[in-house]
Amino acid sequence: MEIMDNHDDAGRTRGAELKEITYTLLALGPSDGSSDEVWLGGSLISRVIRYEAASVSGKRFGSRILGIGWDSFLLAVKTLRPGIKGPYLANNPWIGAALRVTGRTNFAVTGVYAEPNSRSWKLLRGLIGSAPVVTLSESEAGPWNESGGRAEAVLYGNYFGYPSKAGRDAVFHVFVGGSSDRDPFALRKLENEVLDSKHPVMLTLATGEPAAEQTRGVNVIRRPGPLNQQEFGELLSTASVVFLPLKDGTRAAGHMVLVGAMESGVPTAITPSGGILEYIQGPGISKCDSSIPILPQLMDIGERGRNREEEIREYWQNNFSLSAYMSRVEDALLRMSAPR
């Protein structure tokens, strides 16, 4: 369990607007310290508490209940210790649900990550209740509000510490990362196109599957196996293009990989989904149509993004960095705390 405090009152003019309310941020997984320092350097968060032993995949023995559910419960129980006061800002909805189970009502939540009216969504909706929810897409905020909840959508942002993309690629390298809501049909189609390509291509599938490698001639499909955040970022930063093959839906998915690619300055191609439409903006993000050959589109997007690393990173810094995201979250919470 890691606890970081901020006792510095400097720069809290926006906190004054929130009537001096500051939150204890609750998060799962380890931190390199830098992102927590950004949170603590603003006016929204006075303390960060993490459960560092949380499952990286969110599952244990194939179960989310034994993974993210149990980890969230353990984190919520730790906040019952004397001196760890609310209100709390849960950076995952399951932490908010666990807070409610342990008797807490003074919390806000970021994210929903569940399709409306699914079993998970109904469970979260019932437990989170009227607590403020900051979603990461308009498609998540709408159904939540229609069901009587309080939600506002903001664009996600973060700081991962990923290295900057540098140098010219000797081989065209496509990177696919993450597993949430990935379209298996688009992935299978891309794999076939890579193996049949007349030009050298490497496809990295950092999707949590066991390590494996498949080659045909000079073309390679590599599965590096489970990765920690640092390893994930180092691999991503070597790519010519990052590809997000998303199933169409309203659940917010792919945002972390997208923001990480922008931080590294790598162009990104997305098969549009309702949960990410707002994010298709700036110099580094492009649409990809999976109903036609995918690899030629990725090559074109990679070529258009060549030598624009600094431009992409600058757009990330101004619009999708952690500080930009914090500002949006703070504004949303301020609006939701105002009298109706």
C-alpha cells in the first residue's frame, strides 16, 4: 500500500472555488511516482493511496471478481484506517462500488467501462448511486444520466513516462496493445495481410497472450506475452504506427493506449467505436476502415506521421497530458457539486 500526501496549499485558487474540498485519490497498481506528483501538485488531490499488488490484467484465475473486484475491496478496506478521510476520488468504478460496500458515500468516480444495461453496468449503477461520475466518453455519460445518475464526460489524459519515438524505422512496425474491446476479426485480417505482405512488416500484438512468434519470409508477427507498463511503453515507442482495432460499442476503451502513443509521438489508427469518437483529433490520430485492406491504410498513416513526433507530443502535452485531464476532471466535479 502506497500513501502520498500533499500539504502544500500553494496554487489552490481553483480549490477555493470547490470550497476547499480536496479528494483522496484511490488507485490500483504501482506508480513510478511522477504521475502521483502531478496529481498532488494540483488543487484537486491532497493524498494518493494505491493498492500496488493489484492484478495487472484485472483478473485472477480468469475472474474479474477475484481480480479487480477483490483488489478494489482491499483498497476500500484500507481507507477505513483512522486519518484517511474522504471525500475520495476513485480512479476506477469498481473502487467506487467497493467504497459503497464498505459504507462510504462521500466519493466520486472516474470511468464506467461497461456497456449500458449489461450485468456489470447494472451492478455499478446500483452501488455507485448518485455519486458524481466523470466518464471518458459522451456515450457512457448519456445512459448513466438517463438512468438517474450524475455524470459528465471529459477527454482522458495521462502521463506514463513512455520514451519518445526516435529515428527512422528499418522495417514497418505495427503495434497493437491492450485487450479491452479489441475486434478479433480485424486482428485476424491484419495478421493475414502482414504474412502475405510483399514488403517487410513486423506486427507486435501486446494483448496479454502467451509469448509466441510467427514468421513468413521477412514478415514477423510477435506476441511478447504479458508486459509491465515500462516494457509496454518501450515496445510501443518503437512502432511506425499504433493500431486500435475496436469493436463498435458505447463502452470507453482504448484510451490509455491512444494517450500513450501520443505521449511517445507515434501516429495512431483507430477503427471508430462510439466510445472513442471524441478522441479522433489532432495531428496523430486517424480513422481506419476495417472493411477494406487494413495494412495499406496503416502504411499510409505511418508515412503521413513520419517526422511529426514532436508535433504529436506537443498536442499530447497541451490536450491529453495528465495535467490537462486533471483540469477537466476538476471542472466536471465543480459543476456536479453545484446546487441543482
